[in-house]
Amino acid sequence: MVNLRIAIATNGKDGIEDVVSNVFGRAKTFTIMDAEDENLKDIHILENPAVSYHHGAGPISVKMLIDEGVEMVIANELGIGASELLKQHNIKHISVKPNTKVGEALKEAFRICKEEDDT
């Protein structure tokens, strides 16, 4: 059994029906989900405090996700600062195209994790 806390950079507050943001650090929201294997146990939405920052939005967003206990981030692209901070904290990043539905992004993340476990 795998328990995982996942954060997805999203455009709004529609939870599983939302779409992946085209930005990470300035995403409007992060949809946070607790998954047990591939079953979602809890979903909540966090507004991104760095959405309006001119500089440093990525690291501020990463700090918030670290404080939330996130173990995996699903986003389009990450800046170098955010990417390095995630690596330093052993938080996995799965890249998906912007405007991908959250549900589809989760399926892709679970598929990738399963492939990695099988190797």
C-alpha cells in the first residue's frame, strides 16, 4: 500500500475537475490530495500566496507545499529554484501539459509511479 500526498498546480477551486495551470509558482491554487494506492482519501484547495509576486514565486510556493507535507508535485514546468528545492526535499515532480484535467494528471502520475516500482 502506498500513501502519498500530492499537490497539483491548478487554475481554480474545482478540485478533481480543475485543470493544471500553465505556471507553477504563480498558479492560482494548489489542489492537495491524499492518495492511498490509487484511491483519493482527501482533497483540499490552497490558494497560492505567491500568485502576485514578481520574483521568487516558485520557492515560496515550494515552501508552502513542504509545510503541507507534500511528497509529489504535478505541474507543467518548474523554474530552476523550485526544481532544486523540490529535489532537496525529496519531493517528486511529474510534468504534465497545461490544461490537463486534474483527474487525467493523477492517472498519469500513478502510471509513472507504477512503472518506476516495476523496474
